[in-house]
Amino acid sequence: MSKHNIHKMYQESVQCVEAEIDFVQATYKAIRGNDARFLREDFSGTGQTAGEWISRHVENRAWAVDLDDEVLNWGVNNVQIKLDAPEKLSYITADVRDSGINNMDIVLAMNFSYFLFMDRLTMVDYFISVKKSLEETGIFFLDAFGGYEAAKELTEERECDGFTYIWEQASFNPINSQMQCYIHFKTDDGVSYNKAFSYYWRLWTLPELQEMLKEAGFSHVDIFWEGTDEKSGEGDGNFSPSKIGTADAGWVCYIVALP
Ligand SMILES: C[S@@+](CC[C@H](N)C(=O)[O-])C[C@H]1O[C@@H](n2cnc3c(N)ncnc32)[C@H](O)[C@@H]1O
């Protein structure tokens, strides 16, 4: 594997699967009183989050679902292979609305991937399929982003170890809320990976998402908002159920839906 593979740079710059699984594991236990074991990661890409789930407990099982064979194969060769119990992580090439992976304690839709569903009907259809694939005691976890800079054309750069991560909101159409985003990488030794990842999706709002989850039959939907670090004024990494959020330039939160 080359030092600067785009999947590796994506893992290092975008994902923090440890924090994500810490949140999901603790929140499930706080709500249900026992430990979850079966987890499905929708839009899994390389299945990094599912792999982290496996590493947490010998009884944990995970399924990583994505349409794209190329990205799943990369996961098999680079994520699954590193697990002590690789057979406990299954990669499934399928549409998330029809993966056939049911009886789950947890279904994850992270990194905003479900924003790819552009209209209400398709989104509600997906949410209905998730509800059907959960145990009665299961929980559906999603993340969402927004804020007044989310609906804006902008480019942001962040230095990472050996490369620069560049997030570009290339276009935003206020009439339908659809936007074109790209991730570019530039390595410290001068190689550019222009449009390494491209997302054409809809910037959904939290009220819309809560309404659609209810419409799909989820009985209870909570927004988990991030607390603020008093010294820095930045997010403190702790998410708790909230009815009132802050009107920040950019925020990320979790949505927790119970069947
Ligand atoms: C934003 S990426 C997120 C990848 C992953 N969550 C991660 O962080 O590595 C979106 C992924 O969703 C997949 N995808 C898009 N539509 C899908 C669908 N209907 N069913 C399954 N996977 C889908 C794409 O192939 C892509 O890998």
C-alpha cells in the first residue's frame, strides 16, 4: 500500500471511529441497560467503524454495507485483516435499503452519507427499512451537520500528518438545498489528489430529519448536541440529549432514534 492512499488519508483526516464507538456503546447502554452486540454500519466505506466495534468485545459482530466493491475490498485488505477476529466482520455489497442484514441492536448511518438521498420519499423509505432491520430494543444512530456556514460555498484546509486535508463546498443551491462537496488531499511531498471524494447531496435540516424518522415509525427521536468547552469556546466532545442548540457557524450532532 502506498504511503498516501486516499482511503488511508480519509481515515486519518475525517474519521474518529474510537470516539464514535465510545458514544454509540455508552448511549446504547444508558438507554437499554445492557450491552449491544450486533451492529450494522450503513454506507460503510472501508468499514473502519465496524472494525472498531469488533475490537471492543469478543461477542461483538458487525456488518459493513456499501454499494461500492472497490472501497469494500480496500476494507477487507486493510481493516478486516488487522482484526484479531476478522471473521466477526462481514462486508456486504448492497444498497443500504435492501441489505438483508436484520435483527440488529445498532444501525449506524454516519459521516452524513444518508444526505445522498435527495427526496423525502426515498429518505423515509430508507428509515422504514432501518426500523424493520432493528430488534425492538435496537437503536438507530445518525450524525448530521449544519450551521450558517454549511449552506455556503467555501474551502477549508487542515494540516494532517504528512498531508493537507481540503474540504470544499463547491456549490449550494438554496432552491433545493442540494450541494456539491469535495475532499481533496495535498501531500507534503507535492502530490495532489484533486476530488479524491465527491459528494452531491442535500443539506437536510434537523426538523426535517426528526419528522421523517417519526413518519417512518420511530417512536422516539433525540438530538444529542455537543457541549462547549468553557476555556476554548469550542465543542468539548460530549454529546447529550438537548432541545435547544447553539446557532454556530458549523455544528455536528448525533440523532438517536428508537423503534
Ligand atoms: C460519505 S461516504 C462514507 C463512507 C464511510 N461512512 C466512511 O466514513 O468511510 C459514502 C459511501 O456510501 C456509499 N453509498 C452511497 N449510496 C449507497 C446506497 N444506496 N447503499 C449503500 N451504500 C451507498 C458510497 O459507495 C460511499 O462509500
